[in-house]
Amino acid sequence: MVPVVCALLYAVGAVRMGVLQRLDDIIYDARLRATMHSSLDERIVIVDFDEKSQAEFGWPWSRKKLAELTNELFERQKVAIAGFDIVFLEPDESSGLARLQQLATTELRDEPSFVAKVGRLKSALDHDAVFARALQDRPVVLGYYFTSDRDGHTGGVLPAPVMQAAALPAGFAGFTRWNGFGANIPEIAAAAPVAGFFNAIADPDGVTRSVPLIADYRGRHYEALSLAMFRMLAGGPLVSAGFSADRGAFSGIDSIQLKKDGKSLHIPIDERGAALLPFRGAGGARGGAYRYISAADVLHRRLPPASLTGKIVLIGTTAPGLLDLRVTPVGETYPGVEMHANLLTGMLDNRIAVRPSYAAGYEVLVLCITGLALALLLPQLGALHAVLFSIGIGAAVVGLNFGLYLAHGLVLPLASVLLMTATAFALNMSYGYFVESRAKRKLASLFGSYVPPELVDEMLQEPQSYSMKAVNKELTVMFCDMRGFTQIAEQMGPGQLQSLLNGVFTRLTARIREQRGTIDKYMGDCIMAFWGAPVEMANHANLAVHTALALIDEVRLWGAERRTAGLPEIGIGIGINTGTMCVGDMGSEIRRSYTVIGDAVNLGARLEGLTSFYGVDLVVGETTRRQADEFIWQELDKVRVKGKGQAVTIFWPIASAAQFTARQAAELTQWNAFLKAYRRQDWDVCNEMLRNLQAFHATKYLYQMYADRVASMRMLPLDSAWDGATSFETK
């Protein structure tokens, strides 16, 4: 169990193990490389400021050349959209216009011809204005970046945010937060108002595996370059955050939702608002995933006209000196511009993997299942079979993990399970055989005669926690009695009776064991069982009710078989109660048993006896009803049973909460109103409500019983001291 505990502590975040995180990253990277498409996406083209472009035109390019490049792409090449993985943070003064304007207002201001010439040249020499005109009214998305430093420096103009903090749950702080930015100068930003940031997130090992799609700057939320381009292609759908929920309560973000014209698209993201990069290839012009075209070739018109018609164009750089190369799982010098291309492909194909918010829960579940399997079975296997079993467990977990990734894009942890399996195998081979075998023999000798083998196996996980010593604890007890059995038994011989009892007890006991119940004893045609000991069960009331319903179904099925065979049927009555009981090994020196006793046990037996009186198969007490919250309950009555002076409320399950219908809800509301009228002795209202109830169920015995009871009680004078309870003097 030591490897299981250590792995679980790591999974829930109680301890940190860098080696496991690194191993998970290695597994993720290997799986990613093994499943890459490695095929050309012809929809997206990258116009590259490569070394060839720098050699022909230098760097940086003037905004005038960028304007020519933009015009070439849209006018001659007919591209669908262009995104710049570049930020234009400072004005372009390469034309010398600023110096000429200074001369025109100072030293040469008295030269009218010079001043006029400068005025005429302004539109041509103002490269920012030239570039802005090229961008105007075209499907262009600009780039910018966020920063996080002590001073929070800012520059340029941010685009409009796509979400405000008010659209998110109070206190949500999941998106990456920044306190500064470097954006485009106002003139260019006004010409192309749509922009997206191009920040990436490097993991602790320095490898970039994801890119944030939404970032938080001072309570306003901005979109990434790839998301902005995708939204422009899709006609500008609205952006909202999709959140996972646990019983209606906010528990974390799991997607970006794009909504337009009644349609929606969900882009999976992690708790930081980041999307895993769906890499298609090794990156760069030789990677084979995207077509790279030198910006110099575009500007020199070396491409045939309309050769990029309808293409999505990303404009960026792969030149080493421009510092836009990243370390990724698929390459150590991966172009940053191609990361945006990969995300665009993923959005277009709706194929982006995600580390879901429930990854830790999945890891805990798999660890528990595999750990339990290893702990229970390894000690029972020989060396060869233990090796094969451990390999089989590892292969099954790997297969499940890879299957979920390939089928649903789920990136789930794997390293902790593999390491736990290997460690558990090693410890078991060296030490576990002797220790756990001895513990099993001891525990089996104590409880093997009293509780189901399944619970004994579970108890073997912590054998020191169990003893036969009597203790008081809250449990749930069940009494199950067969109706009509006595009359049938009187007509049978001993052998037939034995066969009948053995057959029915076998079927009912199997259902009890399936729900982790402990058989206390068989009493004639009655079974007594309880839940919550010796193994702790927080949901013992729910388990008992589930068992009772399974027993009722089993007896009905058995009755149908007997009816088909021409044999008389047998009914069933079940009483369940939850309360404090004394549980332990009790009896004499000659005969002992692991059993429960106490007032709560006696009440459970009394409740079983009330089932036939109220015409139901199952009656439970108030505590059971309160704890068995998976069911909707109908109150039957308040009763005062023999041997108990205080009245108790009894209930019958209408349906499970998931299957509760509107008609049943209306009937239950009417019934509760009837009980109020009944207890205030308003007999006329009772009769009216009973007629309404019988319209729901004309043959329901409970309603007919109360109709007879009301008819009798209205003949008696009103009793101001009556508490509404029915007293029973027999067991």
C-alpha cells in the first residue's frame, strides 16, 4: 500500500514529485510525436521573413514595404485573411519625413518651395499612414504581446476586449494575468482594430506545449492571435467562458465558447485558459505541415497571380536572429508563427486536446483501482503470474490513456500509475508475500464466518483497523420477511421446504452482498442484514435502500417464475432503520456471532411488520429517509410501535430522484396536503383530497386504508390531545 499512498498523495497535490511531472511530460511528448498528422494543411500558408528576405531587403522592413506586401497578398494573390505575428510598437521614421518636417518649421521655413514640397511628399513618406491605408477595411488581424514585470510598462493601443470580468464567476482568477503590454501604434491599430496577443506558456522544463487563448489585463479579457483570426473567419461569434460544475456549483473553466446565430463551438482549454498545441509536424519549411513562402518572393511577385486564393495567411519569421523560435515537444527551434498555425488548424478541425479539470480525479480513480487490484491479487500470485499481471495492469492503463487521447483528445496523467505499479510489484516480490499473507489469515479467522468475502478482502487493506470488540456506531439494519410463506410451507415436506428456502435465500443473499451488506442471521423465513460494519460506509442508508429495492425486484421475478410453473407466489416485506447500534462478536462461550443489537434494531424489526398494514413492500424510519437522499419519499404515517413510547414517522420510496416524474410530484404534493388536513382532523378536506389522490391511483391500498380510517374517525368527537400518530400494540 505504500506505493499507492505515495501516488495518491502526489495525485491530490499533497506532495510534489518533480520526477513524476517530468515523466508525464516525456510521455505526453512521445505520444504527441507518435500521433502527429505529418501532412500538409493546404488551407494555411506562412509568409516568412526568412534569412532570404533579410538578405534581399534588410531588416526591419519599412512599413511601406509591408504595405506593398499586404496589397500583393490581398489584391494579386486574393488571400482570405492575414494575421501578423509581428507588433508595430514604434513609428516608422525610416523615410526621413520627421527630419524634413523639422527643417520646414525651423531652418528652411522661409523657403516656400521646400515647405510645399514637404507637404506634397508627406503622404508618400509617412510609411505608417501608407501601411495603415493598406490595412484599412481588410480582413487583417494584428499581433501584440503582454508582459509581466515590476513596472508594468505599456506601449501602443490594445484592441477591444472580448470579455469583461463581470461575465465570469466572482473571484475567478484562472486566466493568465499580465500587468503590461506592447501593442501597435494608434494609427495602425485604428486601421486594423482586430488584434490578438501571441504569448506562449513555457512549462517548468522550458518546453512550450500550450498557448493561452484568453488573457486577463486589469479585469478585461483579450484573445490570442489564432482565436482572433478564427473568429474573423467565422463571422465574429461572441466569446464566453464554459465552466465545469459540480452539483450546480462553479468548479473551474473547461472551454471557450463561440456563439453565433444560435450555433456554438466549444474550444477546450485548461484552468489557465490555455490550449494545448496540436502540433502537425516538426516545424519550419521542411516540417511538411504548412507551406512556407519567403516574404521576398511575395514582394518580388515571384508567385503566379491568385496562387493563394482563399488561403489563411500568417506573416511571421523563422530567421534565427529575430528570436521567434521556441523549444517544443517536436523540435528545439520551432517557429513561433507555426504555433498559431497549428492552433488555427485545431480550431478549424475541432481537434484540440485538453488536460481536463477532472484529470486529478481520474488519476486518483485509476490509482485506487489499479492499486486495489495489485494489493489484492499480487500476494496470491506466483512470481511468473505476478510479472504477467503487473505487465497486464500497466498495458491496460496505457491503453486506456492512449485510447482516451486518440478518441476524445483527453490528456490524462499516466506516470504515477506506471511508477506505482512497478514499485508495488517490486515491494510485493521482496516483502509483501509474507506480511500480507499472514494478515489475511488472521483477519479471515476473525471475520470470515460473519461478513461477506468481498468485505473481508477490503478489510485486508488495513487489517489492524478491525477487531471483534463491541462498539456503538451508527448503522443501517434491514429485516426482510417473506409473506405467505407459512401457508406454503405447511403444504411441503422437509426436503421441499429446505430446497425452497435455500433457493430464495441464495438469490436474496446475492443481492445483499452486491450492495456490501453484512448478513446478520437467517430467522425462519426472515433475513436480517446491516450496513456500515465492520467496514465503514458513509452511504450505508443509501446502500440498504438500494438493496431493498433489488430484493423486491428479485422476489417479483421469482414469483413470475413460480406463477409460470403453476406454483403459489410469495410476497416480501422489508423494514429498514438507521440509528446507533451496538455491533460486535456476541453470544456465549459455546456459540457466538457478529451481530447488532439495540433500540434502533428493534425499531427496524417493527417497521418490517408494518409493511402489510400499509400495503407496501418497504417501510423505513426517519433517519434512513434523511440519509438516503438518492430517493424521493412518501410519508406513510406517524406510528407508535410496541415497546416504544415516542411516535416515529415512517416512509416509503416513490422513486429515485433521477426518475421522479412531474405526475409523481403532483401526487406527492397532494398527499402531503392531505396529511396536514388529517392531523388537524379536518375530515371534509381529507375526503376531497383522497378522491383526488385516488384519481392518481384508483387501486392504491394506502389511499383506501386512509379513506376507511377517516370514515371511522369522523364518527368520533374531535380529540384536542391527539398527536396524529397511530399506535400498534403487536410486534
